[in-house]
Amino acid sequence: MLRENAGKLQVASIVKNEPLAHDVYHITLSAPKLAADARPGQFVMVKVAPGLEPALRRPFSLHRFDGEAGQVEFIYQVVGRGTDILTNRVAGEEIELFGPLGNGFCLEKGSRIGLVGGGMGIAPLLAAAEEISRLGREVVTFLGAKTGDYLLTTKDFAALGPLYLTTDDGSAGDKALVTKPLLDYLENKKLDLILACGPTPMLRALSKLANEGGIPTQLSLEERMGCGTGVCLGCATAIRADTPEGYTYKRVCHDGPVFWARDVLFSVPDKITAKGGCDHGQG
């Protein structure tokens, strides 16, 4: 455990753990210290069960947190043994947490901020939307998913500002990629900043769109994590940098998970002619 993360290990109490869809759950925890320290875009490593098995904690992005109430919320999808075990945890049980971890979204600038979420990448954007609203700024949200069942917590987003929905099968909103309503919106209106989280193909397309349009954009990258502190190097990703190669590898858990879109390389080219840097990023 890195020294800078000392003191982030804590025990929370489960308030509720309920299904949102057949394989998606919403868990609320009483965790006063975490709720007070958290920022939108950060994540937590969760020990899903007491004892030695499973050995590794699971990473969950912060869906919502309330410092006054001392509660935090996560939305998680059942994708393996660990998350399956978590579905059986009930109110009143204690659960071990390690966090908050990582760099969150930077909300220092922009009067109108767009949020773009795809699938489970919708989960961490609500905390950002609520913070943007609290700061007195306008939030515009674009959410996409496979089907309407996976368009998560849409009522909460709709309560904060304009909301545009898409699905792959047309079961809710428009049958389109989530970038379609975003492009339509940008034909007539301006966004000062975009925050996004979702699958890599969505982030790649959004990054291209934002970079060509000159819109500052922050991406919350989804990568498999082993430790959450940068020790195991399992989540290293290529980031543009002022090096002879034109890029370096950074750890999504420790240096991210939020990076500026202009710096993210979704594949490493043979040669990068235009070197980047972190002059306006989150160091």
C-alpha cells in the first residue's frame, strides 16, 4: 500500500443492496469518512466478502455520495464471482473499503458542461452532474446503452438538466450511438467542457469528435485493476507525453482514472509527430 493512501482503509455498513436490472445492482453504504473525502470521478476498492476469499478487492466508481448523510452509493454489474458474492450481502452487514482513490473530474472551468455516458460508464457521472448543478452551472447529459434496462438512474439526470437517450435496439430514446445526439446538439449550441465514461469504442469516437471540435474533454477510462494503488501495473495505458517516443505509460488507477482526451492514445502508433504534454491536464 502506498504511503499516500495510508488511512484510506475503512469499514462501512450496508444500508441497502437492490437490483436495478437482472444483472445490475445499486448498493448504498454508511461510510462517513469516505463520503466526506470523495470527489466526482474517483473510485473505491471494495472487499466483497469477509475472510481470505476472494483475495482481491473489486474497483467501483463512486455513483453518488452525501457528506452530510455520511453515505456513498455504487452501481455494479455482476460479471464474475466477486460481484456475484456482493449481490448476497444484506443491510446491516459490514464491508471493507479502500478509498477514495484516483484523480476525479476537474470542474474548475465551464458554464455549460456536457456529460456522455455509455453502459456502466453512466454510473460515475451522476456525482459529477450533482456537483456541477451545486456549483450553479448548466449540465447537459447524453446517455447510451444496449437496451433501455441499462439506461441507469435517468430520472436523477433529468432532474438536473436536459437529457438525451440512445439505445442500440431502440427500446428507449433514439436508436443510435450516443455520439449522434451530441453531434446534433453541437450544431446549434456550445459546450465548454465534456466529461465522459464508457466503453473504449465510445471514448475513442468521442475523443476524435471533441479534439476536432476543440472542446476540452475529460475521459474516465475503464480498465481492469488488481490493486488500485498503482503497484501491480495491471492498468497501464499509453498517454501522450513529451518524450522521445511521444508517449509514456501511466496507471489508470493511480494517475487517472480521469485523463484529458487530447492525451489518451487508444493505440500506440509507430511514430507520433505532434507531441503532447500536460499543460492543461491533471498532472
